[in-house]
Amino acid sequence: MRVVDLIIKKREGNSLTPDEIAFLVKGFSNGEIPDYQTAAFLMAVYFQGMNAEELSSFTEAMINSGEVYDLSGIPLPKVDKHSTGGVGDKTSLVLASAVAACGVVVPMVSGRALGHTGGTLDKLESIPGYRTTLDATEFRRQLEEIGVAIIGQSERFVPADKKLYALRDLTGTVESIPLIAASIMSKKIAAGTESLVMDVKTGNGAFMNDFERARELAKTLVEIGDNMGRQTIALITDMNQPLGFAVGNSLEVIECINTMKGDAPEDLLELTVELGAHMLVLGKITDDMAEARKQITDAIMNGKALEKFRQLIEYQNGNPRVVDDVSLLGVSNQVEPFVAEKSGYISHIDTLKIGIASMTLGAGRTRIDEPITYDVGLRFRKKLSDYVEKGEPICEIYYHNVDELSEAKNLLSQAISISDEKIKPPVLIKATIDKEGTHIIDNNG
């Protein structure tokens, strides 16, 4: 096979065979195919897309480019969750703990913050000592013993994805839905999961800010999963305001611990329960969604999820005492309120700008190799449609540097609008998608 012939074939809108795709992915991974030809192929896919068979072959070839975790010997059901990323999206910490407490194994490979979106690994690494790198043997043993592990991607784990993502970022092909979907699904399937629940964000703080694009991505993820023998369900959820009240690493872990102690933001609890219920149904713990919601809610409220989170921290070398004493997490003692300039109702939040404000304070990064500051961020007091008096704090800013504080305040001023009319708050869960189709829950307005 000649690489140029395959590039031309895809450029012209023709389908590639499984053998052709495997040849390309292997060549990309081992360096036999140069970056300029890989970039040409990515651009061809960006414009021509991939059909279902191509996507399954592409995903499988990426999985086979490196180490695959074999969890088949673990008798309990294995179900994972993935979010496309947002601001204040801390769901994984509560969700994985609660689902594992209900008897489902959760093998979770997570990512880091990049741009305005937060990263699960950064949140966990704000816990003193927490180790995000486990080898395959350690990963499996931990899942056998406590039913949950949350780790990062190793060098040997789906290496094709790392190389392709770096090129996508440089060649303007990040937004390609087939490439996004294959990247997500290759990592999830390689981690050994049997079923998947996907949380696809939409709104002004989401990567897919348009509902129809979010639905297309969700349908593609479900299609790949089902074609590869992994039952998959996707929820399309709102990201027109931060999830919960906290934005920033230590602040978000504290909010998760408080949630598992019964003090839960309404939207964080709602989303966790809905995602968790689907995971229990896919894991065949129950076939009734109402019962599944009850089991997840009970696990959060009766302390079982919190104890599972304590186990997770301890097994991955973190300090489990943070569960009892959140001050061990560390939060900056330099705090300044951001106050309302007039009285009225919160009518709009530009969530992208909120994420950038948090990043400006040091809680995020513009490059994957940039250091991160764990103890800074934002803690909101108000959500969309809430009333605020002039001079009343809308949020508190936790900071270290006065220049960063000034920039964050400027972004917050641009991001938050107050009006005399009370708006209807957005519906959090907009749609569910399974292999039977899309089920719209509201009018997406």
C-alpha cells in the first residue's frame, strides 16, 4: 500500500478498508508515516468524514496501537463514564464513588485541564500524595479490591491517540466529529470497560456549543460503542453556567466531599444521579431507572460513596484524611468577592469566560505541560435566574497574584449579566441518546 493513494482515496470521499486503516494507524504510531502525510489524512477526514465501518476500524486500530487492559476476569459489571468537558464539571469524583458503592466496577482513565475546561486528574492531584499513574497490574488489582480506579493515560496506552491529537491541534482538525469520537472511544474501550455512559456538554461553556453538533457527536459515540460490542448511552447536558458552585481544583474536590456528606448543589446531584442510574442499568444491577436513581442517591446520602472515595484516595497514595478535614486540601487565603454592580436577576453567564478567568488565576493551563495552581479558583454564590442585590457577592475569587486577580475580575464583569426580568433557568439534561435514537427532554431553548 502507498500512503498517498489512501490519502487521495479518502480525499475523494471514498471509504477505506479495515486493512488500509490499520496500515495507516500503525504507520502513524511507529513513525513510518511522516507528520505531513498524517496531517493530509486528518484534513481529508475532516472534510469527508468516516462511515460507521471506517470509524469502528479506526477506533480498533487505535486501541491496538498499545497496551489494552484485560479486565475479563473480574466478575462484576464494568461500566465507565466520559464527559466532553466543561467548567466546574467535577461529576466523576462523586459518580465513580457512588457507582462503585452500588456494585459496579468503574475503570476510569481521565484527562487534564486544557484551555477553559477543567481536568479530573488535576482535581485529584490537589489531594496530597494522590498518584494518577498505575500500571496495568496495579490498575486491575485495585479494581478487584475496591471496584474503582481513576488514572491518567500512560505512554503505552493508546499511543496512536496521543500522536494524532497533537497533530490535530496543530492542523485545525480538532473539531472533526469522527476524530473526536474515535479518540474518546479508543481510550475508554482499551481501559477494559464493558459499557459506557457519555456526558456530551452543549452550551456556551462547552466544546460543542451548538446542540445539533453535540447531538451528532453523541450519536457517533453511541454508534461506535454499539458496533464494537460496548453498550453505550449518551446524555446531552447543559453547560451555560458552571456545574455546581466551585471552579478550581481544591475548591471542586471540597465541593465533591461536601456533596457526599449531604450538602450537594442541586445541579451536581441531579447530573450525578442521572448518569449513575444509567450506569447501574447498563451494569444490570437493576433494569428500572427509578430504582437505579434511588440506589445512587442513597449511596451519596448514606455515606457509602464517601467511604468509597476515601478508599480510592488511600489506594492511590493520597491522604484519606482530607475526607474528614477538607482544610488539608489547601485553599488560598487571599480571597476577594466579586460583587453585583446593580440589583436584579442573573440573566446570562458566559461560561467560557468563567473558565478563562479560572485559568488566568492559575487553575488551568494553555499547554498540556504547563504547571497548575491547585488552591485558586472561583466559588459562586449565585446561579442563573437567582436574584442579587447591588453590592452582594456573586462569587469569591481565590487568588495569589493581584494582576491575575484584576484580569479575572475583568473577565467576570464581561461574563455575567443582570436584568430586571427573571429568566427561566436552563434544563440540565437536554436529551438522551441510545442506539434506538434521540429522546429530547426539553426544547433546548
